[in-house]
Amino acid sequence: MTKSAWLSDYALRLGANNVRLLPAASGTLAPAHVISITPDNWLATARVNAELGFRFAGLWGDPLPVGFRVYACFEADGNYIVVSTELAADEPGLPSIAAIFPGAVRLERHLHDLLGVELIDCADTRRWTRHQGWSADEYPLRNDFPLAGQPRHRTPSDVDYEFVTIRGKGVYQIPVGPVHAGIIEPGHFRFQAVGEEILRLEERLGYVHKGVEKLAVGRDPAALARLAGRVSGDSTVAHTWAACQAMERAARCGVPRRALYLRAIACERERIANHLGDIGAICNDVGFAFAHVQFARLRELWQRRNDELFGHRLLMDLVVPGGVRVDLEPEQSSRLHSDHESLRHELVPLFDIVDDHPSLDDRLIGTGVLSPEDAQALGCTGYVGKASGQSFDVRAHSTYPPYDELRIEPAAYAEGDVSARIRVRMDELLASLTMLDQLIEQLPDDGYAVALPAADEGAVGLGIIDGWRGEILAFIRFGEHGRIARFFPRDPSWFTWPALERLIHDNIVPDFPVCNKSVNGSYSGQDL
């Protein structure tokens, strides 16, 4: 079915369910199709989307001069739908869709905490983002709230957060965090167990809330790109690319093909570095230090090359509006080819060990199983989704340049355990090395950056990029004088953190570290 026919069929389905479409809001969010509805059709539209097999992909609000506009994004077979509705300032309420799309609940709570949109019949109304940082009647993303907030002498502690409690003989609680023994970011995990068997895990995140969405307001495009690169430092390329893609679409900027190829090279290098680190760390969490040392060594060499060629170990600030900051010289391309071959040579025996080592198999196979049904319900993408039967990959299913010129075959497994999440990473490592060689060989010669044209006031854009954790969304609205009026980045971790709560059921407490590392959600990417 062609996209136009598909969209017509979708509109007919909405009409059959008495959903009345309104004229779309000004601007475009291509490649997504935007439909505007009244608030009373919000829930019915979500039900239709669920019946048609859509995956929930994001939710955010946008403060208008008077009232709010709320957006929800859905995806099916590579087709994106953005549903929007406008709320009056004196009636900022919408029905919750979390009963239909469980992955929406935390984004709904975030929407309430920062904008004050009430989610009617929401099963979970506890604050998520606020953490007592501002009072219950203050909403930081509203236009009248100052960037510095309303500082108090001391922020009250968050001791009254009500965790769900299981009662029964022998049930006890284990509180872990938010301060951890290692160097990871803060997050609280509340376990309820009998013996060593975990009955329930509940997460409390938001400890590194940075005010990213408020900090974005009033920035110029270059400053917004730098901010986007710090949403989650280990995904700096993917987040910056998504933000720049959104700005470029809003400003109708044609980016040189060479720049797009260089962005893809950087994004695949970012994927490889993180997968190398994760595979070693997962093995280390079950006592297999040999793999940890070897993969950490390879990651270090890889990141040193990043620093040498692109000016930063993590490739931070390489992607800029209109292109990239640094070009790649011919002799550097040759050096990268040699690196790729050397890494392949080292990975083959290491993969053989990881894939068929009895002590690893005993700890990883069958551990932390996320069912395909749960992965689909939560909207998981990336290695978490692919290990549980969700093969979706933006590069393949809703492709964008330069991936539209490459052959992408996403890895997918059905087992859903820690072992499958390692295998997806291993598959993607080898696939990314092949892609990197192709990108370098086909590198165009039409320049690596152009100036971003001034965007019209009110222009909007949507960026959709496949990062190493999965699908990243970025929404941009321009305000006066080409400045940013609204920025919302959605990291894959919004959906994979809840997946950790589900896959840990019926596992033992000592297996939590390896389950957690196999998911490796970003605290910072979710704690905006």
C-alpha cells in the first residue's frame, strides 16, 4: 500500500470511530503525518492506533501564548503519525492513554509536572520529574515561569514518595540508591522479594533533572545543538543529529550529502564504542573479567581515534546545524579502513568466547527475560526491543539519508534474555563496521556544512534518528528572530527503564546488576 493510500485508509478508520479531524496546526512535522483533533477525541484516537498496531513513540506539550498544544507520536511499519490537540489555559486536561499504551505513563507524569496538563483517569498521579524542586502549583515549562525558578533556602527531601507495597509472609524490601557505589548516575531501585526471588521492582528516577527543555528556550540553533549533545553524553551524536535534523526540516535547509555521510560515520562509531563497553561490562557483572578487560581495551583504542580525527573522544559537538564541524581527509579515511579490519580481526575470537562459554551461558541464558508482548506494549526499540522480537530500526524502516543508500538488516531475536541482548550488540557491531566501510568508500564531495537559513516564527520540525540505544525523537519549534521556542528530546530510555521493571520479575536479587547493565538505560536521557 502506498503511503497516500495508507493515510487515507487511516483517516477513514478514524472517521468510522467518530474521530473528527481538524485542520492541521501550522507547520509540518515530516516525515510524520500530523492530524489535529479535539481533546474529547484524544482517547478514541489512541484506541484506533492500538487496534491498527501502532507503537507509542512519544508525548510532549508545547506552551502557547494562551493554552497548550499537546502532541503524541505513534509508529507502525515505518509510518509515523503525530496526533495534536489544543487545550485551553483554564481547562488543561486530557484523558490518560496509559491503559492503552503502558509506555506513556511516565511521559504523562512528566507532562503534568512541567506543564500542568492534568491526565484524567491516570492510574499513577505521583510526581515524576518534580522531586520537590518546585511547589505543586508551579510548572516550569509555562511561559511565566523564570529559568532560575523560585529558589528556596533548602529543597525539602523526597521521603514521602509512595512506593507500591506487596504484603505477605516473608516479603521484604531492599532499597538501592539513589547514590551508588560505582560511578553511575543516581537512581533509586526499590525491590520487594521473598528470599532471593524478586517479586517487584519499582524505579524512582529524576535525580539528575537538568531543566533541558527550559534551558532550550531562547537559544540560537548552534547553542541548541550543543545543548542537545548533552541530553545524554554517551549518545551525543544521535541526540545532536536528531535536534539538527528537526531544525533543518523546520528551516527547509538542504544539508550536503557529504555532511550526512559524516554524521552517519560518527553515529556508527558512537554505536560501536558503546556496544564494546556494554558487552564487556555485562560479562564483568557475572565475574568474567577477561571479557571486560578486552572489550574495554578495544573501546579505548576506538575512542582515542575519535579524539585524533574529530577532536573529542565521545564526538561531542561534531554535528552542527547545516552539517558537521570537522571534515575527513583522504589519508584519515584510509586509517579508518585499517582500524575496521583490525577490530574485526580482534572481535571474532572474542565473540566466539562470549557466545559459547559455559560459565557465561549459565548466568546469561534465560536471565532477565522480556517477553515480545511486553517489549511491544512498552514501545521498546534498539537492542532491548530487538532482543525481544521487535525488529524495528529507524535506519531500515523509516530510512533517512544516507542510510537510504545502504542495506540495513536489523538483528532480531525472540528469547528476550540477557544473552539475546548481547547477541544483538555483537551483530550490530559487525554490521556497523561494514556500513562504515561503505560510507567511507561512497563519501560524496559536495561540502561538509552550509549555513542554516533563518526559520520562520512558528516553524516546527521533527527529528527521528536511530541511536545506539534505539529511536530518538526531537521536536523543535522556532520563535522570534530564529530563536528556539520549544525543544523536546525523547531518549529510548523512557521505554527501556520500565522494561527493566518487567524483565526482573522472578529473577534473583544477585542477577539484578547484569539485567540492569544489559538494558543500560540512560538516567540523563530520561531525566530531562
